[in-house]
Amino acid sequence: MNYIVKIIIIISLAFLVSCKNNEKEVISVIEEKDLDLQMIDAYKEGLKFLDNGMPLDAAKKFSEAEIIYPQSMWASRSSLMTAYSYYYGNYYLDAIDELKRFIKIYPNNERINFAYYLLAMSYYEQITDETKDLGSILDAQKYFMHVQKKYPNSDYATDSEFKLELIKEILASKELYLAKYYIEREKWIPAINRFKIIVDKYDTTIYVEEALHRLVEIHYKIGLIEESKKYAKLLGYNYQSSDWYRESYKVFNKDYKKISKRKKNKNKLSTLEKIKSLLRNEK
């Protein structure tokens, strides 16, 4: 009898343990569903705030959604939407911080290419003046190049290539600005070095023609005639029809200015003669 009682007790205990485990599993599933619903609600609220032009409130809600249920598939989306909300509201430094966090935590996410593109854009949007600090320009360039190289078939590679061309123009214009700064102070060698950077590194930009002409002009001015001729030939070979080539032509053609002056004087004389003839006729 005692043996049978023991068996019944053991079976009862096993049943109770099983019930408790099942109860825990049920509670866990309910909690997960509850967290998932809370997260989705927070995410939807974030979208509403974004649609209504309230990016900071949207960022707060998306961030809240990620915190509620970080193991969910929605967590990475929420993080990326937080970053986008900051970018949308022109809070670029906050967007950069969030995007770098996203890249670190979710390196294998399917939208990682967009994260890098948005990071590049967050730096790019801060470029205001070629005379200012190079930091934003170079960071934008770095991340656009990463997108182009790492994700060449993505939707963002084409725009990254276009932005890189614009960045080249900005960098070339900065070199031109610095070169002219040195010219004003008659610091010829630093000016020459800046113009050479444009010719060597940014030869596809709109500033290369002027850079070549200035190299002709400065070398001629400091007595390096052969060096001046070298750059004049290069300018003539590539841009013979440009105004800058005509300006370089004037540097070597001593009679050009004299001829121009004579033409101007002839025009003045002919105008004077016309006036005189009119006055005579009136008499």
C-alpha cells in the first residue's frame, strides 16, 4: 500500500511541475505577444508623428519601440527609423550617432546599405561653404565611396556616384580659393602647389581651366617661361576654345594689348568724327 501511495505522489508532483512549466511557457508567449503589440503601437505612433512633420517626437517613439522589445525583428527597423527621423528634421549630428550605433549593433541587417547611404547624406547636408572645415566633406566622400564600392548594385550607388562628382567640385573650389588667397599675398609657390592639386586630382571639374591659366600666368611672372609654356600648351591642347586659353594667349603675345588699345582708340575716333560731322551739319 505504501508503495502505491509513493507512486501516486511522484506522479502528482510530476504533473504539478509539468503544469508549472506549461504555465510559464504560456505566460512567456503572452508576454512576448504583449511586448510585440506595444512595440508595433509605438512604431505606428512614430510614423504618425513623422507624417505630421514632428521628427523629434517621431524619433522618440521609434527609439521607445526598440527599447520595448529589442529581440524583435522590429527593433532594427525602429532604430533605422529613429535615425531617419533625425535626418528628416535636419538634426544631422543625432542622425549620425544613431546610424553609427545601428551599423555597430545590426551589421548584417538587410537595410545596412541604406544606413551607410543615410550616414553619407547626413555629412553631405552639412556642407555649406568650401572655405569652411573639410571634415564634413571628407566624411561624406568616405561613406559615399563605401556605398559605391560595397553595394554597387543597390539603389543608392548611382546617387552616391553623382554626389562624389559634386564633392570633387567642392574640393577643387576650396583649392582654388586657397590659391587665390596666396596670390593676393604674392606667395607664389604655395599658390602654384594649390593649382597643381586641381590639375592633378580634380581634372574633371570646371575649375581645371582656370587652374591651368593661373599656372601659365604665375610661372611667367616669376620668370619660369618654359614652365609657363608647358601649361599653356596643355591648356591649348585640351581647352583651345575656352576663355582661359585666350587669357593665356595674351600672356605671351606682347602686341595683343597694343592691338586691343589701337582698336579701342579707332572706335573712339570714329565716334568723335561722327559727332563732329553731326555738329557741322547742324551749322
